[in-house]
Amino acid sequence: MEMNEYIRKRRKSLKLTTEQVAKYIGVSSPTVTRWETGEIKNIKNDKVLKLATILEIDPMLLIGWEQQEEYQRNDKLKPILGYARAGYDLFAEEQLLGYEEVSDAEINKGDYFLQVKGDSMTGSHIFDGSKVYVKSQSYVNSGEIGVVIINGDEATIKKVIKQKDLLILEATNPDYENRYFTAQEVAELPVSIIGKVISCKIEF
């Protein structure tokens, strides 16, 4: 099955409209339609992560076939899908950085890695240059660490605190301030959770 056909069938099986998918990802409905018809064949990695989250699938299923072949040769390889900021004001990178090998016990726990830039999460032992292992999902429980996309293109790693009508992205390095978003801002910017941080790998 071609990738565009898979996207269309998966969306319909979840009873999602193209408008719902487009709003979550931060693109137009015609763009989603062009993905499904195959008119657009290469989807940028930051959009792949959000598309995989809303379709509840492994993001590698939506990446180019040549990259998938490398991935499929070794099921212990997980893709490093660009950078995310343990801090603020860094746009999500749109590139495949390579692969990271995981253990048998880790294979089904996560879907991909992100390379960390910044030091706002050092209190959680997430350091600049480390790699976080992420499970694609559109929610995290309050107090868990998530990968969050702000305004469609800024990717950040933060502890997510949920209060009534308020979402707080909490830094665990006291040198950084938290960010606060009202329910209206979450919907309109939007502020979207695209994954849960499962673990962090630090290279010395």
C-alpha cells in the first residue's frame, strides 16, 4: 500500500475529517488532501510527528521509503527525527539525523528520538546534546514530560502541568521561567502535545 493510501485509510478508520487533521497539524485541509492523493509525496518531519500522533501510528510509516528500508533492516533502530529545545524559541528542525539502537525491552516503549538543544530540563537529567526517547501520543498526564509544539513550528520539551483552564510548561532548571497558556491560547495558537518522553540517553 502506498503511503498516501495508508494515510487516507487510517484517517477514515479513526473517523477523522481532513479538517480535524489539518487543524491539529497546523496546515490547510487541501494540504491533507494532497497528502492523501499523493500529490505531495514528502511530508516535512515536524508535520510527520504530528500526523503520526493524531493517526496513532509509528512516524516511520510516514517517512520516505528509502529511509524506511534502513529502519526495517534492523527493528532495534529508531529514527532521530530532528531537534527539540529543552528551552524556548527554537524552531523544530525538519530532518532525519540518523538512527539510535534500542534494547529488546525498549523496542515497544517508544517510537523515535529527538536531539536535545538547551538546558532548561537539567533538573530532570535532560541535558544539552542528549537524546530523548519519545512515544507518539497526543496527551500526557499532569506532571509528565512531553514534547510540545507551539504555534505549529516551535518544539519544546517540558514538564506539562494541567490546571483548570490553564496549561503550564514547566522548566526543571530554576534559571528558566515557566510558560503559561490559557485554554483559549492552547486552542488558537495552538499548543499541541505530540509525545511523551520515555527516557533520555546521554553520551559522554
